[in-house]
Amino acid sequence: MTYFHHPTGRSSDGRLVIDFIVEALRLPQPTPYLAGKTAADLLAGTNFAVGALTALDLTLLKSRGVMAWAPASLSNETRWFEDTLQLLGSSPQERSTMMEKTLFYFGEIGVNDYFLALGSKLTVEEVKTFVPDIVAVIRTAVTGAIVAGAKTVVVTGMIPLGCEPQLLALFPVGAAADADYYDPVTGCIARFNEIAQLHNRLLLRMLGDLRRAFPAASVVYADFYRPITAIVASPDKYGFGERPLAACCGGGGNAYNFDFSAFCTSPASAVCADPSKYVSWDGIHYTEAVNKIVARALLRGRGVVPVPSTPSSMAFLSSNIRTTRPDRTDTGHAAAVSLSPDAGGGVEVSYARVFCFGNSLTDTGNNPILPATAGGVATIPPYGMTYFHRPTGRSSDGRLVIDFIVKALRVPEPTPYLAGKTVEDFLAGTNFAVGGATVLDPAVLKSKGIVSLVPVSLSNETRWFEDTLQLLAGTSSNARRRIARNSLFFFGEIGVNDYFLSLGSNHTVEETATLVPDIVDTIRSAVTAAIVAGARTVVVTGMIPLGCEPQLLALLPAQDAADYDPETGCNARFNELAELHNRALIRMLRHLRHAFPHDAIHYADFYRTITAIVASPTKFGFGDRPLAACCGGGGNAYNFDFAAFCSSPASTVCDDPSKYVSWDGIHYTEAANRLVARAMLRRVLRTVPNPSLPMAMSVSSSRERPGPDVAESGEATTATL
């Protein structure tokens, strides 16, 4: 009613903060994404924001007992942006040039997650547990924009939740309530504002990490909280009336003029005569008058810097839009230097420690400790028979790929995260991999009709790493970055469990292939988080040849003989799924290399080594049954049956595991792991030769082919790896 004099789809009486910013910068009004019909519409700028949208995906919220209203989240907006970029730019160079001249504005997001959680009767302390996940999702979205080429990004902080008429009306103070329930200066609910303050602290810290990771980009924090609380505390000072906590448009007869049964525009509602005297328009959204003041604060603030008309050169410096200089002390990394994947050749490297992620192919002891999986098969003989001569929690007869890599690099054996008890344990290196872990969160898989067997995903492992870094370095950004840059990050093969579980849920190969983009995107987020934390050398392992797994060969026999590869005997269609994953992974890592040119981001090939062994087993010292499990039973060609799984009474173990590729039908033998590690070390890292580990250490140029690059993050292979 105030500015446009007709409804426009904006949740206000007039203009929003973004309208004022666009006007001040003399830019075209961005087209709402869902209203765009042509490339020309979107080329002028695009608004991906959706009312009621959440930061967290709906399935994740649902898993926590929170039901969302809008069928979209920040990840949807990110995908829309990627689709738009693909539409507008035909080449990477064209898209990069376009991004450099674009202002990226991330308006306040996360408020709906908190509203919905509080409305679901979660306590303030329970709602606070959402904050790290919400900030991590925002980090992923902002990083995606920068990786795409963005040079100027503005990220808005959380609004003062406790000053929202909706929450004030729905959560009135009780008779036995704390006397400090309401802030004496503003009248807002103090504990709800604590959630917003926590959000903003974590957001500021995260943006500080991004500034150091992307020194060429201007990453700006826009403070929404302080302008609003200042207005509410002294409304007359800013030209507002004496009811700063009441809605202009609404009803209900309470002090806040808010009731869902009399929500703005409903028959029972009424609108104030002058919206410019009110802070809140409808009890949830702000009036144009407030939006104008917030926009002015964002653009001008104290310590004013004139805003150029060219967004690509825009800089914000004020008490409300904060920038910091890049930390130039972090531009070099003294201990761990490795080759650029696009340069060829290599240099000798040394690391203080290794941080590992993944599933059972990399897990050295977490799975048996996890309450949901405690006492698993890897704790029972004959597991560990070859090297350790006892079970160690490793899903093999002996050592894993990571064990050989650690030995070759002469770094301490990383402590399984769940076994660590002291700071010293974690300082020597930490293994976050868990047997059975998936890339996608269990709630996401469940929404796709897939039930995960282990309640751990890659996002859990990433959070464990962040907690570990906090433990080791506290709040010192420099200390955190020193630890990260002196470490090798190894992302072992992960994603195989997602594919195993999908295929085991009677999904077709084509249906399972639809998981690939989400899985690779989640891996990208984890790798990016490591780099933003300060990592300088990251190795990401590709997918194993799924079609060569005895488990899948025994449980899902092909209906057509033509589906078996004549050279290996593997299921060709399952291997096509692995190849699709690896192509997408290599493409994603290439984008990350462009975004982080000073970091060594390596792709480590698991697929070709295993298929080469299976195709010519005797050439590599194996026997003539490369597709059969050493330990197992069932009487079939693959020696695999869950009823006779390794270590069960019905199972038997082969005399010489070194002649077998597969240990138990899901995981590899020490002999196979040794060859995979040798290939990774030869092609990816040049190390100081270790006499006890005879391996060729020459590094091949990645220009020859997309060769392996090392970084550890493992997962388990099978029923789950």
C-alpha cells in the first residue's frame, strides 16, 4: 500500500531492504527466479529468495521433529543459481566474467528454521543446536557463489528474534517465569535474542574463515540485528511511534496486535493509518520505513565509504557491514607443500598429521565404538589376522589404504575420533571415518526410500573435525589455520554406501544415478570446509568399481549376460554408476582448483587400480578368483552370503588372503589395499622413501590423465563400508 499501491508479492507495505540497495547501486531490479521467462530476464539480475524458505532441507528438519511450510530450502536456491548460470554463460570464462561484475546478496536466512523449531515446542537450548548446521549450510551457499567467480558477497545476519510480535504474542511470560524473560530496555524476549546472537557470532566467525580462504573476494557481513534493536529501544529517535513491538496490520486484541486468526489481510484484521510509525508490518515482516533504515545502515554506516556504481569494485566498511583484511600470514604453508594438480611434477612433502574422513575402507576403529554399531564383525577374528594378528576394528585381514599412506609419509597413526581421550591424541592426527557412513544424511536418504544402517554421514564427520579443531586451537583463527595447513586431509572413498543401500532398496541403476549430483555436492562442501579451515593439501578418493563387489554380484545377479564385462566379469551397469560418480567428482575438483589456486587438491583413483587387478590377477600376484571373497560362504562363485558373512559360524576363511582381492565380499584385503596405496602415492604425492614400505614414489603429471590426488576421508563398502 505504501509505495507500489498494489500487492507485488513482497511481504511488507512497500519496499524491502534489497529494493533500496538495488536503487542505491543503480542496478536493474532483479527478476524473481520463478517469474523469469527468458535468458534476458535473468541476465539483468535474479532474485532466488522465497518467502517461508528455510536454511536446512525439509527432510533434515522433519528428522528433528520440525515441519516446514514451504517446499524449498537454501539448497534449492543454490541449485536454481547454478541452473541460471549455466543458462546465461556458455563457457566457464564467460560465466566467470559475469560473476565478477555481479553483487551477491544473501538476505537474512535461518529465521524460519528457528521460528518453526520454537513453534514445535523445542526449548531454546534445543533450538540452539540448529545454529551450527544452519551456518554450515549458509557457508556452503556462499562458497558456491565464490567458487563460481563471485568477487563481492554480502551476507546478512540474524534479526532479533525476541523482538518479533509473532513470538512475543505466542510465547507470553508465564506466572513462574524468569524475571529476566523480557529485556528491560527493549521489551523483547531475551532468551530468543540469545539464539540470534549465537547465530551471528558463528556467522561472523565463518565469514572470517572465508575471507582468509578467498583473499581476492570481498566477503561482507551485514548487521540486521543492531539497527532493529536500536529502533525498538528508542523508536521516537528514529521517527517511529510508541508501539515498536506491535504489528501495523493484524489483530487479536493483545499488546502486539498479532494473532494467526486475525493475520494481516484476513477479515478479522485491521491496518494502521500510518505504517511509517511501525517497525513491524504484519507481526513477522518489517515495514518499508524500517527496511529503508536498515538498508541505509548497510550502505552507509559509520566510517562511510562511497559505494561505486560498479558492484565488482564495491567495498563496505562500517559498523554494520564489516570487512577485515585478509590474513597475509597464512599465504604460505611451511610444513606441507604438494604439487599443483595442473602443473605436473611434484615436490617432496612432509606433514605433521593426517585428518581422515570416509567409511569402513578408511575407518581404523570408530565403528566398533559407535553405540549403534558397537561390537561389529571387525572386532571378531579372523579380522586383522594378516598383520595385526588380532581384530583392530579395521574391515580387512590387515592394513587399510590409509595405514600404508601414513607409514609412507612417516606421520603418526591418526587416532580414531571416538577413541580419542586427550588433546594429544587428536593433535597427532584424527580419523573421522566410520564404517557404514553415508555421504547423504540418513534423513535425506529416508526421504528417497532408503534406510541407512549407521546414523553417521559425511556432515557428522565434518562437524567432528570442526569440534576437534576447536579443541586443539580454541578460538584463535591463526592457530586453527596453522594446524590445518600443516596437515594432510585424506577423504577416503565415500558414497559407496549410499549406492549400495539404494540398489539394495530395489532402486534401478537409473534411479540410483540421480543420487550422484547430491553426493558429489556434499563431498564438495566437506572438502571446501577443510580448505576454508586452512587445509593446503587435500586428497579426495574416487569411487570403487561397484560392479566388481562380490556382495553386489551375489545379491543382484544381472538378468542379461551382456551386462557382465567380458574382461573382468564385473557387472558393467553398476560400474557405469561408479564411472558417472568419478566423472562428476573430477569435474567438481577441477572447479575447486580454479577457486583455490594456491591449494593442492588431488583426485586419487581407486577405480582403475582395482579393475586392473581383477582383469589380470596373476600379473599382480593374486589368485584366479579375483571376484570371490576370502572370508565368507554361501557356495556361490563369489563366496558371499549374509547368512555366512565373515566371522559368522557358517563362514570359512581362505588359507592365503594375499591371493584374494576381496576380504569379506565388501572390503579389500591388505594385499589389494597395499597396491591401491602404492598407486596413489606414486601418482599423487612424492614422499621420502621409507625402507619398510618399498614403493615407487615418482609423481606423474595430472595433464596425462585425471590421476589420483591424496586426502583422506573414508567410508565403508557394502551392506555398508
